[in-house]
Amino acid sequence: KSSYISVIGEIEKLNEDPRIHGLLLRLCRESYTNLDFTSLKNSLWPIVYPFMYTYLFFSFVFFCSDIEISRGQAPKPIHILAKEIGLLTEEIEIYGQTKAKVRLSLLERLKDQPDGKYVLVAGITPTPLGEGKSTVTIGLVQALTAHLKINSFACLRQPSQGPTFGVKGGAAGGGYSQVIPMEEFNLHLTGDIHAITAANNLLAAAIDARTLHENTQSDKALYNRLVPLVHGERKFSAIQLARMKRLGITKMDPKTLTADEINKFVRLDIDTSTITWQRVVDTNDRFLRKITIGQANTEKGFSRQTQFDIAVASEIMAILALTSSLSDMKERLGKIVIANNTKGQPVTAEDLGVTGALAVLMKDAIKPTLMQTLEGTPVFVHAGPFANIAHGNSSVLADKLALKLVGKEGFVVTEAGFGADIGMEKFFNIKCRASGLIPNVVVLVATVRALKMHGGGPNVIAGVPLKKEYTEENLKLVSDGCSNLLKQIQITQQFGVPVVLALNVFRTDSPAEINLVCEIAKQSGAFDAVPCRHWSEGGRGTMELAEAVRKAANQQNNFRYLYDLELPIVEKIRIIAQKIYGAQDIELSPAAQSQINCYTQQGFGNLPICMAKTHLSLSHMPEKKGVPTGFVLPISDVRASIGAGFIYPLVGTMTTMPGLPTRPCFYDIDLDPDTEQVKGLF
Amino acid sequence: KSSYISVIGEIEKLNEDPRIHGLLLRLCRESYTNLDFTSLKNSLWPIVYPFMYTYLFFSFVFFCSDIEISRGQAPKPIHILAKEIGLLTEEIEIYGQTKAKVRLSLLERLKDQPDGKYVLVAGITPTPLGEGKSTVTIGLVQALTAHLKINSFACLRQPSQGPTFGVKGGAAGGGYSQVIPMEEFNLHLTGDIHAITAANNLLAAAIDARTLHENTQSDKALYNRLVPLVHGERKFSAIQLARMKRLGITKMDPKTLTADEINKFVRLDIDTSTITWQRVVDTNDRFLRKITIGQANTEKGFSRQTQFDIAVASEIMAILALTSSLSDMKERLGKIVIANNTKGQPVTAEDLGVTGALAVLMKDAIKPTLMQTLEGTPVFVHAGPFANIAHGNSSVLADKLALKLVGKEGFVVTEAGFGADIGMEKFFNIKCRASGLIPNVVVLVATVRALKMHGGGPNVIAGVPLKKEYTEENLKLVSDGCSNLLKQIQITQQFGVPVVLALNVFRTDSPAEINLVCEIAKQSGAFDAVPCRHWSEGGRGTMELAEAVRKAANQQNNFRYLYDLELPIVEKIRIIAQKIYGAQDIELSPAAQSQINCYTQQGFGNLPICMAKTHLSLSHMPEKKGVPTGFVLPISDVRASIGAGFIYPLVGTMTTMPGLPTRPCFYDIDLDPDTEQVKGLF
């Protein structure tokens, strides 16, 4: 207790010192184990609070368990953080104490400000447990901002809420590299995924309702309802006039349409067997993977088989991640192709008249959400598209806003899902194409554990304790497994961007293992390779990485895309398969070939490619570790997200709806009604 | 322009006058038609703004169309309103500029403060167009607070987002009696309905997943998964121990259970034919009215037929509306009965282990949302349960918070859905029972239009122009139709609360018609009867009503419930049918009788009754207007919302999922990407 009082005294003295610009207070476990944790926090808060206004960053951190870490750190009020990073009051929309949406008007205000440095965190081929890209991302910005005093921003994907209650649990980094408060990050956040769900399902409902109405009404009845008499007059709405224009009908007066024109106008003639638009929920609901809808009498027998996907698999999520403005988003929403008509032409959301309503539902979701790391540095959380059927990267808009906010010497660290062969390839070829931004550095995350797996170690299975190969020193396995690391470094180098290896160190890794990996990485062409201890030490444990990244960012940058968009779809798929995955060739199923022909003929041939492949191997076979060679990549089918702007070939079947296991996470999740604290989410 | 400058001069003078406590500025159409509307508003704002801090209420109102009214009024920043009504900074959670959630800790802080007066707004049997209960509610609080300087609060239901894009359009009052901004009120608001959807669907997913796992695993396999080895040890979670207790197993060590005890513990044995828990979406999606789920191979043939309801039909919405605290909500969530087991015993959310997770998903939804009327007076928007299969009233918590905030002399005006025979009856017998609150006054809303319909006027159909009987004076129809008014007044009197008639005046109503209605109402026992012109005049048009309500609130109050909870379910249904609807008797289908027996035997016989009946007639036949007599009310089925705490008999079939028409509202809805304004929502 006496040491605790002397700590407070010290802080009070610092408070008077004008030279002090920030403060990181750490209390080791011994100094407070006998104290009441909450009362300690409450006593410190009034002293700490004035710092918030005075200094750029202030943090106090306690050493304790994951859950205690997140709770032990009182997040600074979000309007204070917003002020610290230079946001004006009218540029933020506060959501509670710890979240705020940032308005896009900021881009206009800072349009002449040069961008900061742009850093991508990618990974080697991971084990099913994940290798810590999120924690490296957070640790890196904590090191840059809270320790090296360089402005930085982390841009993260918003996690899907469904899996939080299924197998996976929460996702907000971990240890001393977290986004706080964890429960806000993992639950509704600011409602973006709910908005996507609403927009997605409105479009789905519009498709089936329209089909029903077309199937049960004459042209005349449809026309009279679609262009109704209001105060004795019929008028086309704006979106109907736009459709008329696409149909080549230039008349403005509804009375003058011929029967043939009316027929063209009222009938979308959707070929229901080609509908690719699914309904979504943000719940792990396996019974919705295949369903039959429309079985009530009111739907008059027009039932059909379809499915629900998890909300983050919606194309609208991919659109949110790739859009650059409100008007661009509206245009992309309108371009969504939901099916073909009976003549084989694409039918869009715009044809259904629903573009404006979708944009209205998404008008707040387009604004990135500001949160903070455990050390009080800023984080944008925005968009979280699937990493297989979509591109698995956070939003272009969050990156753009952050690049302006950090200023020329600052850093924006963004993360790509899965291994570098998938998430990073899509980051470059899809996201950077959409944004026009050029990345300065790639941080490649590896673990000794994953390298040992690639070197021939036993299977790593979630929920099953690791075999001793993973907990004891084994230099042979590590060195053999570095083949995957080498290959991923080579993949990165094809894009002309310097790469820094971040070895995410576990307690059981030996110094020899750590050295070996770093040496091999450097020999393989990495600009630098450093061990990171952000999990146990926060930003202090990633300072070496921060220094390496800073140096790499000043390197010559030869960024280039992997392929030319104008190449045929098949060629683009082959380039990715051969140059990235190391495949010998690709093999298209007849379905895939026919879809490619269809998309090409419809004019969508010049879109980038978004491969839907497993992340557990460079190949399509999850069990093939290291660097598989000599395989032929089978393309079973090809689909398109025209609004988002990519073609996605399916390499095998992709599950777009997770399920609940026998004992879901929710057995441990609870809410304390007195303290309002969430328990068991981590 | 000169008059506009002189207006500003006047305001500036007022600003210096310490006797001025508020200001309502109205500009007539002539004074600004030649001005640029936006620039006028922007010029006024800097002058108006300081008032916000000084005076309790400030408003400036322009005369224009509905949509212009909502946009023309710049809402005051919500933190300013919160301060005006006495909320502390730490008691609110701001959501953007115009919405804030209010923390329940306020109830504790103000627990010794006496409650204000409690006013219910109900209606006569309406036409399909609605008779204006919401606008009366808003007009009344505008009159009380902005004009009579009496603290008041309106408590409204949150509208479902789905119908906003279907037939109905938005709901936020209208004319000069609106909640602003309309688009925030009608769209995501603060995410409560999304939270309900998430919680509802997690429970639904848990039911089917559990059934699948039980059907495909041995007792031992289930047990090993439900109580897994973690670090070499098996442990029950808290919610599993609670289930053990209910099963009469008092052991704490998972190793000691007998095979029989394990069987009891692991098998919920849900009888899937009895599942009453449906999935929900907040979208008008008619194709989800009847569906078959579980048709993917991964579900191993355990498909079944089910349905989606619109989100506000979820029992969780009814729970939100009736709960009194976080711990009460958690308890109610746990008590939700989702099906019977194969032995005919109820299976609950608690049995599925999901109570805590549901509470976590609902932890923010339980806090009411603060918004404002067009005249800057405070509004709580909270919960919006269906008015047929649920009780159709806004939340108990919002009413309780508001009653404390307005103080002893203040007024809280809350609204019940449908006619008084349904919404008000449920308000008294279900909501007031749950809250323990005693209402002081009922305001009964009528229109000349609805009375003419009851008097034998032609059908009133949404979307079809009104017949001339409704637009020309017709005293005979009015006087005949007052039978319905008389009956609804008598219904109110059975509860011992004084009733004031609010005649919502339309432009086409003649003075003689208005007088006739008011006279008949007064002769029929109404405490007072007054015409209201809040639509065209805002609070100024409802001042007479406000005075009448104030007087009525000082009357002797003899509030009583209609029936004793301990009566058998059938008796309670009969009392409502006879004393409220005027039925001769009730007739139970065999299904209804068997469900009543089942619920009684399960111990749910002492719950209040929530009738699911049409609102378009006092009887079960929507076409029977006026006061139908001599009918026998058919009860086709009986269901239960045990968590919410009521039994709901079905009088005919109830649609719980609206559909999209041929031309949904969304054809007119659009977002201006430059101004970010929503168009066509009204």
C-alpha cells in the first residue's frame, strides 16, 4: 500500500512538469496483489484524468490475465482521443464512451495533406490457431505511437458477432496488444454489420416478392401498380426513369408507353435458377445452410431452395470495404447482380428499384469507427469481408482517413486476413487497385509453432493440447518449415514492396529457434527480421519491429500489380495459381468454364480475381504444408460480386455459414447485472 | 429579407433579457419563400444556439411540408437536451448528434423523487389509416412543456424498420407533431431491434444445433463435449450447475455422475413438433412465412418446417418492454419456453445454457433512447412489441425513468397500440401489473373520419381516395358512429381512470361535427372532450387538451385491474371477451383447450392474458364496425410467452411477417450522396 501511495505522489509531481508529454505507468503484479483492484483503479483515475487533456498519450497498465488486462485499463473517453489525433468536434459521431464514427468530410478537409506511410501486416501459412497478425498490428502501433512518439493508426476488420458465441470466442488482439473495450469490439460495435444484414435482406426480399408479383399479374396490372395513379396522375420515379433509359425507352409520360414497352418495363423475368443473392444473419446457424422458402399459401406455390450465409459473407460487406465515397457506394450497390433474366442478361439491384433504400440503410455504416489500443493509441475498425469468397481486408476508407490523420511522417498499419498468398495478394490486386494507395512495407508474421508444422511437425488442432514438438526446442523442424516462410517472402517480393519478418515469440520458443528463423528470413531477402514480444509486453515488446518498419519505409518502392486487368479471366486465375500458389496449372470444371464465358460475355471480364481457397496450405489441399509443388489447382465454379467489383473462382467448396458445436462458447458467457460487466467473452 | 433581419434583431434583444425562459420562433411561409432556406437556417443557428444553454426549451419552426418541417428544424444537440432535463453526463451514452441512451443508474439516483403524472394515449377502433395517437402524444407533450412550461416526457414505441420499406413508410408522428430527425427514428436508431434479432436468432440456432447434436451422439460423447477436459479437469459452468439443480442433482464433481444422471443432464429431448421459437428478421420478407430448414448434408436429414417472423414479434421484444432491470431481464430471458420435451415438460433458454449470452447481447438495448420533438421537448423511444401476439406498449423502464425525470408536477405521456379495447386493456392488465405504476388519465383519440365509418360510412382503404361522406359534413354518420366512442369510454371507465377525449381534427371536419363529437363524449362520461390541431399547429394546437389533462390528473383515481390473475385461464379470457369486446361468450377450439390444459399443468395458469385479435373491430370480425353484439369469440389456439409473462390466445390467424407489395415504398427512397439527406422516407 505504501508503494502505491508513493506511485501516486510521483504522478502528481510529473503532472506539474511541462516537459513531460506522456506517461506509461506499469504496476508489477507484486505491487498490487494485496490491493483491491477496483479501488486502486478508481483512486488512480482522478490523478490520471488531467493527463488526458495535456498529453498526447497516457496509459497505465497492470500485469494480469487477459480479461483483467482489458478491464483494468480504463479507456480514455473517445472524444479526448479524437481531439488528440486532430479531429474536429463536428467530424465525429460519438457512440457511448468508447466508440465514435468519423465523418467522411474529413477527407475533404485534409485533401492537401500528404499521406503517411502505409504498412500491411500479412502472415505465413497459419496453423488453425492463427499466428497473431492482429496482435502484431496492435503491438506495432503501440510501439510507434506510445513509445517512439510517431503518429500511427491501426486499421482493423470488424469481427463477425456470430462466431463470438460459437467456437471462436472474441477477437480483439490479446495480452498487452488489444483493442479495448473488448466486449464493444466483439459485439454490436456501431451497428455496421446489422446495417449490412438489413440491406442484404431487403434486396433478397425484393427479389422473391418481385418474382411472385410478376408470376401472378398481367403486364397491365403490374404497370398500374408500379406506376400508380396519384392525384389522378401517373409518374415514373427517378429509379424507374433510369431503368427506362437502360431499356432504351426515352419517354417521360407513362401514358405513352406501347404494350411492348410496358412488357419490357414491368418484367424483370428473373431466372430463379440463377439467383446468386442469399439472405444473411450474423448468427452461427447451421440449419440455414440449405432451406426451402415460400411454402406458405400466400406465396402460391412459388417455393425455391436457397440458403442463409453469415452476414460478413454478404457482397455488401465487400462493397463497404472497397468503396471510396457515398456516391461510389450507391453506384456499387446498384450494380449488384442478383441473377440472370431468362434471356441470360444480368439483373441488378438497380433494376429492382432498391438502390436508394440500400444506400439509406448503409449511410452510417460507411463511416469508420474509432476505438483505441490498450496503450491509448487510435484504431479504426471498419468492414470485415470474408477472406475466401471476398477479399478479407478492412476498409479503403479507414485506411485513407488514417493516412491523412497521421501526416507525412506517420504510419498506418492495416491487416490482411489469412496467409500472404491470399490476404496479401488480394490486398494488392483488389484493395490497392480500388484505393490507388501504394503500400510502403509488408510485415510478415510467423511463429516458431507454424514453421515447425510446415517442417513436418504433428497436426495442430484447435482445442487439443500441443504436442511436445511444439513446446520443446527442435531446430530441424524449424529450419525445414522455413520453406513456407521463404516462399511467402518471395510472393511479397513479386509486388516490389520491402518485407520485414515479425516473429511472434511464444514463451516456449528457445533463443536458438528465434535466431534461426530471423537469420533464414534475412538470407531469404527480408529487409529485416525481428522477434516480437507484444503479447507479454505491449508496445515495448515491438519497438525493435517498429524501428525496422521505419527503416524499411524509407526504402525504394517498386510496387506493381501481379496481373493486367485486361487479360482474360482464365489467364488471371492461372497467373495467381502459378506465381503465388506454385501450382503447375489450373483445371476448370465445365461449370466454371461456362460461368467464365457468361461473365465475359456480360462485360465483366476485366474485373480483378478473388480466389476462394483454403488458407491452411499454399495449395488447395489443407493438409499439404510447407511448399506444395506439382499440383493442378481445380476451379470448381466461378461466381461474381459485380458491385464489389471482382470475380471469385471457387477452389473446392467454401462454407459460408458456421455452425454451433455441442458446447458453444455461450456456456461461459454471462452478464453481471450489478456491475454490467461481460464475463467469459474472451 | 428585411423582415428576416429584424427577426434576428428581436432575438438578439431577447437574449439579453433575464426574464425570458424560452422562445418559440415561427416564420410564416410568406416571410421566407423568397429566401434560400438553408442559408436562413444557417444564419439563425448562431443566434439561436446560446439559448440552448440558457433556457429550458427553445424552438424555431417554419411552416412548410412534412419533409421540410422535419429537415427545417435543426434538432438541438442531444447532450444539451439531456442537461436541460437534469441528466448527469455519466448517465447518458451519446449516439451521434441526436440520440442518446440513458443509463438505468438514474433510477437509483432518483429513487426518492416522487413520480410525475402518468397519462396513457389510447384510441377508438381505428380505420386502416390510423387516427393519430402518436401525433396526439407528441402534440400533448409539446403543449405541456413548450407552451405551458410543465415538464413532460413522451414515451413512444420504436417502429419496426421492415415496414418502412414496404407499404407503411416511416412513423414518427407527422406535421408539426413529430419526433426528429425522422430518419433516425425510423432507421437503425440505437440498434435495439438489431440486438433483439441477434439474441432471438442465437436462441433459435441453439435449439436446432442442440437437437442435431443430441440426435447424432451418445450420452457419453455429449457429456464429454458439454463438460470438456480443460487442463486435465472437467468442470461444470455456472449455468450447467443451475440446470443440475433443477434436475435435482446436487453433485459438483463431474466425475461422480451416474449414467442415469448423465443421461438426464445431457439430453434436453426437445420434441421438435412443439417448438414455438421462431427466427426473426427486421425485413418484410413474405417468402420466409413458411420454410423448411436443415436441408444441407451437414444436418444429416434433420430438416423441419418453421418460419421467420418480423423482429418486433419476438418474445424478446416483449421482454424488453416489460422488464424492470438488468437482473429481471436476465431472469425473463432464461425463463423463455422454446418447446416441450418428449415428456411434455417445458424446455427453456436456461436449459440450453444461453441465458447469459442473450443478456450480453441485450445489455445496451435495455437503456431507453432519448430523442426530441419538433419543439425540442424530450422523448423516450424504447421497445415496440407487436400489438396482437404481444402487448403493443412501449417500455416500462422508459416510463419509470421519465416519471422520475419530470418530477411530481410533471407529466409522462405514453401510447398504447391499436384501439383502447386492445392496447389500453393490455396496458392496464399486463404493463401496469409488471410495473406497479398507476395511470392518472387516459386520453382517448378519435377522428370524425373513424366515427363516420362506425356510423355506416363506406369502406376506408389505404391508398384509395376517401369517399365524399368523409370530406363533406354528415352529422348523421358522426352521431351514429359515436356508439364506438361511447363503448371505448365505458371500457376505460371499467379501470377507474378519468378519460379525456382528444378529437384529432382534419381540415375537412365541420365545426358542427366537431361540436357534436365533443358533446356526445362529455355526455358519455368523458371528463372532458376537446378538438386538437397539433398536426397543423404543433403544441399550440393541443393546449386545450393539455389543460384538460392537467385537470383530469387531479381527479380522484380508482384504478383497478379487470381480472384476478389467480382465475383459470379460460375465465380470464371470458372476462376480457365479455366486459371489453362485448362478446356473448367465447368458444375454444380443441387445440386451444389442450394448450390451456398444458400451460395450466406446467404452472403457467396465473399469468395475465394477451389477446391476439384484430384492431379493426371490437369483435373478431374486422368488417363489423360500431359496437358489434351477440357474437361468440372463437379462440383458435393459445400460445405463451413465459419470459415476457403472458398467455396469448389467438382469435383467428395473425400474420407475423408482412410482405412487400408490387411497388414497395423503396422506389421513392433515396440518399443524396452530397448532402447525405434521406429522400422519400415520409
